[in-house]
Amino acid sequence: MAVLRFLLGDQLTRSVSALRDLDKKRDTVLMVEVADETTYVPHHPQKIVFILSAMRHFAEVLKKDGINVDYVKLDDPKNTGSFTGELQRALKRHKSDSVVMTEPGEWRVLQMMQDWRETLPVPLTIGEDDRFIASLDEFSAWAQGRKQLRMEYFYRDMRKKTGFLMEGDDPFGGAWNFDAENRKALPKNHTPPKRKRFAPDPITQDVIALVKKRFDSHYGAVEPFGWAVTRTDALKALDDFIKQGMESFGDYQDAMQAGAPFLYHSLISAYLNVGLLTAEEVCARVDRLARDEKIPLNAAEGFIRQIIGWREYVRGLYWLKMPDYAAANALGAKRALPAFFWTGKTTMNCLHQCIGDTLENAYAHHIQRLMVIGNFSLLAGLDPKEVQDWFLAVYADAFEWVELPNVSGMALFADGGVMASKPYAASGAYIDRMSDYCQGCTYSPKERTGSKACPFNYLYWDFLARNADQLSRNPRMGMPYKNLRAMDEKRRQEIARDAAAFLKTI
Ligand code: FAD
Ligand code: DLZ
Ligand code: SF4
């Protein structure tokens, strides 16, 4: 029985189910670079380089291990440009009795695979993606019958399941969550560490040249390219984080600084999402360091929570709620995405910095994504679909299973509160507290209305007023609505006037 093992670009893990029980003599691993995948949204050039180069390196690893690999490059003249076309073509090249795959990370690709079951000349087996800690069945069982799907409770179950930061049945250090210690702003004139980046080798240089030629209309800088594209380098990036970032990760997790895109973050999301690192191995390492008292517990717990909590939770939610989740628009937002999302050219310094970092590195950290770009999109009432497509395009770590719940559920409240108990809406005061952006801005976070006022301020109150029908009864929104009701009529009118005038300009 010869098996064609079709591996996708985010399945670059030696232990992935599609490679299990592989027979080196008879089986072939198929990997394809296809135009459809590189353009279904206008991916950031660094994201395309990262994925294609990581795929090419992974293919080399498999070949060195004596495995037959059939690798189709993007510029192969016979390349049909789609997964379907390349799979059909490959089946003509190989005498395969069946095709084996691992379930994909996107609903769109799963639909394609379901069709292949009907149309391929040989049977297709789709194995579980068991690189995650919770299986999809486990997540649905957890969600079943619950009124609210709060991450915190799911996270505690994952702590118990994995034993990370546990002492028997109790949380190590006496508490499940140390988030209250994790909201510090950076000291003034702080110099964060220089983070490890990786010089492109000849394989990556080839891909950079290809991407420059084929995707020059995509927004974002292709160089300098510093992402790891092999497991060996991804492990070095993890070492760098543990050496330079881990200790302060908790303290400064929510902080932002102009010109400092990486701060103390791990920068490993893209490596986890394509499979160069596994969640299990990363968390096991951090768990050990915390137990040996080499790193602070608030940092270790905060970090492990992001991975075995949030990351697993959003994946479970995505597959539980798709396909309807993608179309959710609970607040009826419909404004078009402003052009400055693609250029960073705006007088609002926080957005200019965060979008600028994104375009330069295909990366922004969580608070930049949530409390600056996401918050703005929420307050300005941007169309969720346009915002989703932007987030899916611009980040090296963006795959729909993780992007969609974060954008639609967490940032935009488009799911009506399935994921977040209240919208993450904030005025300029939050950004001023957590960053130095306002110091370099033409607007003032202290002014509430008028030409100098920070747009986040009047947009915040205008957002509450516009969405009072949906949000004012939310028990967690009691205080903001009380403050809105206490405002005099003149102030309310000024807010509505400034917000309308500003929204016209975008
Ligand atoms: P760190 O801050 O060092 O965190 C450690 C790890 O925790 C990350 O590598 C990541 O794997 C995981 N993690 C943290 N928060 C989340 C979360 N909310 N959901 C899932 N995993 C999390 N993450 C993606 O991987 N892909 C996306 O497309 C994506 N889109 C996002 C869109 C929005 C609007 C928001 C608010 C968040 C999004 N995130 C996404 C989550 C998070 O912002 C990134 O995982 C994180 O910034 C990656 O940087 P890092 O590796 O330095 O993370
Ligand atoms: C994102 C991406 C890109 C840009 N290119 C490819 C590709 O050429 N070949 C491939 O196998 N995968 C690619 N991917 C990742 C796929 O889109 C990914 O498998 C799906 O998003 C499912 O998670
Ligand atoms: Fe952003 Fe407002 Fe601060 Fe300017 S003043 S950086 S727009 S929060």
C-alpha cells in the first residue's frame, strides 16, 4: 500500500499525524507552494517568505531522513496554483493507493478536503491534528451545556490535564492566575534587550527573490527578514526569549513603547502555528524553570496561560462555532477599513507606530493588536470582515483558527459576547498609561473633545452611545453607561459632533 502524504504549510512537525507510520520505501510526502494560498488574502511578504522557506527547509529535513519528498515550487511552470490541482497532478505522478492528511487549520481548507473525498480516484484519510493539548471533541464536551465559555475555567482544566504549574490538584504557588501583577508600564527611557534575529540562508534568499518578484503589490516590507525558518533556529529563538524576555514577560506584557516592537514577548507564535515548535515542549521548559525558581512565577504562569489557555481555547472555539462565526457582526459594524491600515500614514501616533511595526516586521504584540488596532476598529465601527482579512494578511502567525476568534470575538465583540464578557473598548487614557505613544502625538489624551482631543476619547463615548441597545444591559458595562448618562447634553452633542466629523475623514 503506497501512501501519498499531503502535508500543508502549517504542518511542519516531524510527529504530525500525516507522517506517522510512514513507510520510507513506498510512501511519498507531497508539499506544494500554490498561488491560491499565497493570495487568498494579500499576505505580508515576510509571511509568505516565512512559510515557503520553512516548507523548503522542512522538506530538506525529511529528505535527509531518507523520505521521498515530492516538492512543487511556486514558479514550477506546470504548477496549477491550487491544492486541488496539485494533489490531482501528484496522483498521476505516483502510483498511490491512498492519500493521508492531517486536519487543516482553516474551515476553507477542510471544505476542500471534504470535496476530495468525493472526487479523488483513491481514498483520503484525514487524521487528527494532535499537536494541540485539547482535542476538538474535548473542547466541545467542555463547552456543552455551559451558558458562558469563559477561558479561565477552560485554562484551569488544561493546567490539570497537563500538570503544568500544578502540585497535585492545586495550582503551584497557591493561585491559578497572577495577572494582577502583570500590568506594569515601562519605566521612562527604558532600553529593552536586542532580540535574536536570523540572517537569511541561501534557501531563504531564493524565496525572498521570488516573493519580491511575484508579490510586490502586497503591503509590508520583505526585508530585513529575521524570522527563524527551521526548528533548530526556532529553538534558538526560544532560548533567546528565556534568556532575555522571560523574566520581565509578566511585568511588561501589556506595555508598549515607540520603536520597540518586541519588548519582552516570546516571538514564537509563528513557530508554534506552523509546527516548528510544539506547545507542549515550550510550556514544559517554562514549567521546569519556574519550579527551579529560575524565573518569576507571575511570568511563567502568564506565559503558560497564553499557550495552554488562550491558544487552545481560541482553536476550540473556532471549530465549535464555524462556519457562522466568520459572518458574525453583533454590533452591525459596516465602515470600510481606512486606507492607512495598509500604510501606517495617520496622525494618530499609536496607530502609526503599531501599524508601522506590523508592516515592518509582520508582527505586533498582543496589546498593540488588541488595545490599539483592535480597539480603534471596534470604536470606529469597522466592518468585521474587512478587519479579519487585514489581520489574516499582515501577521506572520495568522491562520484563521487563531486570527478569527481573536479579531471577531476578542477585539470586535462581533460574536456578541461568546468570547469576551464585555467589549475591550478603551479611551486614550489606557494607551497613555501603557505606552509612550501619546508623547509623540498631535492629539492629547487629556482632551475629551475639540481639535486637539485624542480621537479615542470621543470615539469611546460615541461607541457607547451608538451601541447602547446592545451593551447598556451588560452588567460589566454598568459603570461606563452610568458615566455616559451623567454627562450633560452639551457634552454629549460635542462628542457626537467630533466623532462624526472624525469618522468622515477616515
Ligand atoms: P507572547 O506574548 O510571547 O505570548 C506567548 C504565546 O501565547 C504566543 O506565542 C501565542 O502562541 C500564545 N498566545 C498569546 N495570546 C494568544 C491569544 N489571544 N490567542 C492565541 N494564542 C495566544 N495570535 C496568533 O498566533 N495568530 C494570529 O493571527 C493572532 N491574531 C490576533 C489578533 C488580535 C486582534 C489579537 C488581539 C490577538 C491575536 N493573536 C494572534 C494573539 C496574540 O496577539 C499573538 O499570539 C501574540 O502577539 C504573538 O506574539 P508572541 O509570540 O510574542 O506572544
Ligand atoms: C499561508 C500559506 C501560504 C502563504 N502558502 C502556502 C503554500 O504555498 N502551501 C501550503 O501548503 N500552505 C501555505 N500556506 C498555509 C495554508 O494556507 C494553510 O495550510 C492553511 O491556512 C490551513 O491552515
Ligand atoms: Fe493614540 Fe490618542 Fe495617544 Fe495620540 S493621543 S497616541 S491618538 S491614544
